[in-house]
Amino acid sequence: MKKYLVDFLRDFGIEPTFLVMSISILIIISITALIIHTLLHKIILKAIIKVNQRKQNLITTSLLEENLFQRLALVFQGLVIYWQATIWVERGGVYETLLTISLIWITIFGLLAIYSLIDKAFKTLHTATEVQLFATRTIIQTVKLIFGIIAFIYIISILADKSPVAILSGLGAMSAVLMLVFKDTIMGFTAGLQLSTNKMVQLGDWIEMPKYSADGDVIDIGLNVVKVRNFDNTITTIPTYALVSDSFKNWRGMRESGGRRIKRAIKIDIHSIKFLSEEDIKRLEKANLLAPYLKEKVNEIKSYNESNKFDLSVSINGRRLTNIGTLRAYILTYLKNHPNIKKDMTIMVRQLAPDEYGIPLEIYCFTSTTVWADYENIQSDIFDHIYSVLQEFDIKPYQYG
């Protein structure tokens, strides 16, 4: 091929000196590279895109989105330059430079093409199977890292003009340094496997981790960090290994159960607690939710007091209904009949130990929705009603001052 170039130059009266030959060869290589680039990117790739737009092939669309064809085209261009260098250029500085550049070019875009295939495999695996996203993402990122290290070592071997094996043997002495550099990656990979195996966290989980001021939904799980979008729309990044070494709260169980807990107490003024009079009982019996309870309880207490022959003229003798006990029974019945309270989960109204703020009457139940806004509305409606009915029982809530 070089002989043809020499003859071609002499036919035009040009003396084929070293400089002239070098410039001519570089021009030929550049023109060939430009033609190949135009052919691949402007004609073939555009034709593939047009055909895919008509037929909408899912695989081709995915590979185009991952830029696989574009990167393979660049790899082919590097191979063409490498092949031309071996044909046209004599061994020497220019030859070595062209080979080095073309090999590095091929390695870089070959690595990117492999990344495209890995990303496509990751998306396909996640879409077609029930494999945990966190597990596949951790594995994919680890595979990418391994290929990246291999490519880096190969590029170093090209620049140093040594075998990759020799480079690896030299890296053995730097193992301690490498362990320090990749400490977070190694710990993240190990933590990722543990979190995935134990199903501790997934994308979309609501987690709380006060140490890192995280309180929101997990939006990204990586090899080194986990991103949480807090409810104020700020983003918190947490080291992946911290989810194993530290404690955090995951609300996934609440969401999967379909019910969110209400656990709140109202403070009752102790001075407003009293026995119910006959008039009070007759008035409260008109309440639909209380009538069955009062009828049963009045009969039970009457039977008990008569059997024990208590002197009921003294209020401390025998059993009597109290306004706080009747209120507790009313609230329990009210919750059991509430359309937005889950009936198959715990429903309880209990009296806690009194303190300087009165007697806490705690409502413990679960809403039939886990949607935050709906949950707050249901909870507010319940307590609006409870505070409103306190006066019917001659009960006052405690209020400081």
C-alpha cells in the first residue's frame, strides 16, 4: 500500500520525503475516519432510528435509549484507525502514537458499550422479574465497577507499554492503598447484600433516620449512598452501610397493612370527674351509640348492688356509673362504628396514669388508609367530635391557665 502511495505522489511530481509521506498518511487516515463516521452516524444510525419509529421494536428502542449503537459505531471507528495505522505507518513514534490513541479510544467506548448492555439487562431484569431492585442495582454497579477497573488497568498498560499482568502484580503492593480508596464501595456492596437479603429497604419505602435528618421516601439506592426525599422536598443522602450499622425506622409494614395507627390522648380535668345521676343516665340513654351500653351496665350494677344490700344513700357505697367511664365506652363504640377505622385491627380507649396535666384518655386505633393527608383528616375529625361531646358528660378537658 505504501508503494502505491509513493508511485501516486511521484506521478504528480511530488517527492515522497518522510514529511510528505507522514502528512499524506495522516490525511488519508483522517478522511477515512470522517467517511466512516458520516456513514455510521449520519446514514446507518439514522436509518435504524427511522425504521424503529415505524415498527416500534422494543429491543431496538431500548438499545437506542442506552446509546449502544452510537458507542459501537465509535468502537468501529477506532478499529478502522488502528487497522489503517498498521497498513500505512512505519514503526516509530507516529505509529506508536496512533496505535496508543486508537487502543485507548476502543477501550473507552467499548467499556461504555458494555455499560449500555448492563443497563439494558438491569432494566429488563427489574421489569420482567420480582427480583428486588436494590439487589440487582447493587450487583449491576459492582459489575460496572469491575469492568471499569479492568479497562483502567488496560489503559495504564497501554500507556506504560507493559503487560496488564505486570501492572496487576505491581498493584499487589498497593493493596492497602486500594482498600482505603475503595473502602466505602466495599462496605456499600456488603451492606447492599445484607439489606437486600433481609428485605430491609426498597425504593419508595418511607424511612426515618434522625441521625441523618432523614424522614421521607427512598428515591434512589446506590452502591455507596441511599437518597431520601424528605417531606419538605429536601434530599438526604445516607451511606449505604449506615443502614446496616445504625438503626432506622421503615414504615413499609404500615403501608402494607393498609392501616395507620392513631395513638393520641386527651387530658381530662380531674375536678370534672363525677358519678352519673339518674337524670344524667336518662339523658345519655337517648344517644344511639350509648343506649345498649347503658341499659346493660345499669342492669348489671343494679343487680350487684341489690345482691349486696348496699346503702345507696351514701354515694361511696356500691357500684355506680362515672362520667369518664361512660365517655370511654362511648368513644370505643364510636370508633367501632366509624367508617374510616379498620375493624380487624386493635381498637382501644384506655386511661393512663394521671399527671400534673390531668388524666390522659388515650385513643388507640388504625385508620383504613395510609395516605398521609387522608389519615390526618380522619384523625382530626375524630378528635373534633370527641372534644365536642365532652360537655354532654359534664367533663372538661385540661387546659393550662
